[in-house]
Amino acid sequence: MENRPDSKLIALYQSRSEIAISETKSMYGRLIYSVAHDLLKNNYDAEECENDTYLGLWKSIPPAKPKNFKAFCLKITRNLAMKKLDYYHAEKKDFAKTIYYEDVLNEVSDLELHLRDEKESDLSQCIDEFLNRLDKKKRIIFVLRYWQLMSVKEIMKKCGMSKSQIETILCRIRKQLRNWLVERKFYRE
């Protein structure tokens, strides 16, 4: 069932109401800014990314009809921030370090992802459930790697652990996540 405030926001965008952006800013502005700032580490760039998110929402709804407005907003924000990071680090980019969160599923399994329309929004909820079951240290390491896109070396410094410890934890979490998703029928074996 859709969240009522989110349904209202989607309806405002679909009807091209000018208050859609101010309502979005009121409800999710801080979160959008926070996500952008976590990735970009710069106030000016985070503000620009936040404003570009509102423009992205305006341009994409309609035709898009997001089932989860908040997730849709944050995906736009994250993609914009990643593009800006790519631009800033174009010559220095190390693709082994830059694994997008969405691509964690490719690392988890070579099995075919099986999503029916009614299950698309359930996938992120399922991953959230999985992460909530991890102990705090493992959850932090996973989020640093796949959401904040930190390298293993950066995580080592932040968590005070060795490279092999971090790599072992990430490998085990990916295997657990794969099994979790297989059990919940998101992957076909």
C-alpha cells in the first residue's frame, strides 16, 4: 500500500502542480541533501545535487509512476551525485573501487534476478530486512562499501581493521545476502 503523503506528492507531480517541488523539499529535502553530501563531501555540490533532484523529479513524473517516492527521489539524488563524482575523478577513476550499490546484486550472484511487477518494491525492503539482521559492525562495513562507495582501504582506516578482515566480512555478507534473496524467491536457481 502506498504511503499517503507520497501518493499526494506523486499526484502533484503528475498534475504539474508547482507546489510539488516545495512539498518534496519540505518532506525530503534534508534527506536528499544528506545523501548527496555523504557522497560528495561538499556543501555546494550537495545543494546543487539537491536542486537537480527536484528538476529530475519534475522531468520524470510523469511518465514515471514510482511505487516508492522516497526511494525514487534518493535514487535520482544518488545517480546525480555519482555522475558528479565521476566527473571529478574521471582521470583517477578506479573501477575496482567504484561498485554501485545496485551492482552489489551482480556480485552476490550470477543467478537470474527474478522480479515480478508486484515484487519490485519488495526487493529493497528485503535487502533492508537483511541488513537489519546483521550486527552493527557488519552492517556499517556493507553500507560503507556499497552505499557510500568507499574502497576497502578507506574502510580499513575508518573501522581500524585489516584488509583481509574487511574482505572476508564483505565476502560472507554477499554469500548470506545471496542465500537470503534465493530463499525469498528473488533469484532462480
